[in-house]
Amino acid sequence: MRVSLGAAQKAVGNFDTAVATYQDILKMAGTNFNVWEVNRALAEVYLEKGDKTRALDYANKALSIAPTETDKTTVRGLIERIGK
């Protein structure tokens, strides 16, 4: 799946490629897709790139649509990391 591709690209430091992959996923995402996870992943990539503004934007998107309290807690932790 393309989400795994984005994660692999991020893991090896290909941040711009990972962003493009995740953004493509968002464009093609259907209603049964975990869009919040892709937004969270984009927030993490932007954080790694040092772009805290975009990281926070995507983290807030993820938080607003995360389906469970556990997922929301995960995103809140990411937002804390962005703020540091």
C-alpha cells in the first residue's frame, strides 16, 4: 500500500518524496480510508523537515478527524512534540 511507501521514504530521509506520496494518497482517499493517519504522517514528515507550521496544520487536521480517543491521544502527543 502507498502508506507503507511513504513511511519507507520518510525512514530513509526522502522527506519531499514522502510528502508527495502522502498528498497523492489524500487526493485518492475514499470514505473508508484512514485519512487521519495520513495527515498524522504528513505532520511527522514536516516536523522532521523542520517545518513546524505545516506539521501543526496537518496534526490539527488529524486530531479533528481521528476516530478514537486513543488516536486523538496519539496526535496530541505529536502536537506536543511539534511545540517543543
